Amino acid sequence: MPSIAQAGPQARQCHAELGKTGSLFAALPDRFYGAGCSNLNTVRLDGIGGDDTSFAVTNLGPLACPAANTLAGWARYGVDRAARQILGSPLARIETFGSYSCRNVAGTGRRSAHARAEAIDVSGFVLANGQRISVKDGWNASRREREFLRTVHESACKRFGTVLGPDYNAAHADHLHLEFGQGSYCR
């Protein structure tokens, strides 16, 4: 596994920025899998720094460092603060369906951002008080759960290039697809 010192200048800069967030991570070696699938400048994200503590992230595979930085900012400033304000408890864990997967966008011949480790599928959130809010069950649940999920969805739209949620289509009924990149496609 390469050390941060062995990484190129762009990767070192990204690692330095991610380190400033208080996140726990390890740089991963670049890998080319063929057929348009790769893990370049990826990290293994073991925890995300928050205002008072760090948050766990479950089931997350390799993630491109710029996407990890975006995720860290969203978790701290969007999710944790919304959880405190709306639900009365800080964030403890973000649950995901993963990041890297060599696959196409459903119904197309075009590679998904998951094929470059530039997307995360978030399925739920666990608060410090033990409450679990799943995207699938919470999207149309109590007023507070709906408000929380819509607030974190809107916050994600301000940080990620593409955000797809339950109102987009049936394939996203159980998660928020957060994709690093330029643009502002938010559904």
C-alpha cells in the first residue's frame, strides 16, 4: 500500500485536505481493472471527523479522495448538524451500500461514477441516541424523519455534482446516490 508521501502532488494535496477534516483514512494503490473501471487516487475512509467526535461509515469500499473530502464536509456540516437540530441527537454512523462497483448506469452502456469510485450510495443514518433513520423507511415516515432526510438530501445537492434520491425513481427508493463532480443534478 502506498504511503501518502509516495503519492503524486494532486493526491498529496487531497490527502492533506482530508486530514484537516479529522477523518481517519488510508491511501490505496491505483488500480486499473479494464473496461473503464478503475480506482485512482482512492482512500479507505475509516471515520469522518465531526465537531465533537468522529462518525463511522459502514460498507464503504475504495473512494476517490476528492469524493471522500466532499463526503466528509457533507457528513459534518450537513448531516450531523441537521441531526442535532431536527432530531435532537448527533450523528454516530452513516450506513452505505458502498462506493466502487464496476458497472454501467442502469439501462445504458455508459459507465457509472461507481466504476471510478466517485459515488456513494447512502442507505441510512444512526444517531448517538441509537435512533436509526433509513432512507427507505424514513423518506415518507414521521414529519421529523422526513424533514431530516430532505434536509440532508438538499445539503448533498449543494456539495455533490449529482444527487439522486427516492423521488427520482424506484431504483433509488432505498438510498441517496451521491456523485462527485461538476454540475448540479439534484433529484
